[in-house]
Amino acid sequence: MVGVKLTEKQKAFCDYYIETLNATEAALKAGYSPKTAKQTGYENLNKPYLKHYIEQRLQELEDRRVAKAKEVLEYLTSVMREEVDEEVVVVEGDGDFGSRARTIRKAVGIRERNKAAELLGRRYGLFTDKVEVGGNLGVQIIDNIPDDDGDDED
């Protein structure tokens, strides 16, 4: 796959295929002939370097859509450190016995910062739950093994 240069039409086909998941439609949108679009789409999907390009693009799209663990930890840290703002709606009197609402940005509150700290603490195992164990923890010996002579008497 390394060193294979895709044509603009092939790139377009791959990108349209990712969008539509339909090889014929992707071939048509990429500019291939309507008479051969079905066959061309099929052939393109069976070319290893085009398959590789499609897989790469799908992975890139997934990486952008789905947060990775590092990103989540960085976000929680920024919330805990009060580096993140949130939007809140405030209602203000307008002086004519009325009021109006507007949106302002403010630093996250203590609850959100504490929750972020708690989640980070859990992640790093900083907290342990106190578990109380009750009941009889002694050893109990039960001698119910028969003697060698077959007698169960002691």
C-alpha cells in the first residue's frame, strides 16, 4: 500500500463510499460513467490500496468522534482546576416590572469540580471503601472422618 498514489477520482470514490456505503452511488458521485458505475464500484472495493485508504479514513473519523482515555482525563483535570467555563441563564429585572433572560459564561461550580476530582481519584485508585466484616471469623474443626477400623466412635 505504501507508495501507491490514489487518483482524485479514486479518493472521491472512497470518500463517497464512506458517506453512502453504496459502491455504485459512490462511483457515480465520483464521476465514473453511469454505464460502468456498478462494476467500477465493485472493482474499486476489491483493490487492496483503496480498501486500506477507506479503513484509514474510517479510523480517522472514529478517532475524531470518540474520546480516548487521555482526552477524558485531560478534560476532567481542566474541570477540576476550574479552567472550564459553563453557560448559565440569568434573569435580570429590566426596571419596568419585567425581566429578561440572558446567557452568561462563568467558571464551573464546586460540585462539578468535586465530581471531576472524584472521577479522577477513582481512576487512579486514590479512594478505598471501608468495608466492615462481621460474624464468626474463627476456625471450626469438624471431625467426621471414620476411624480405620470402620468405627465412628471416639
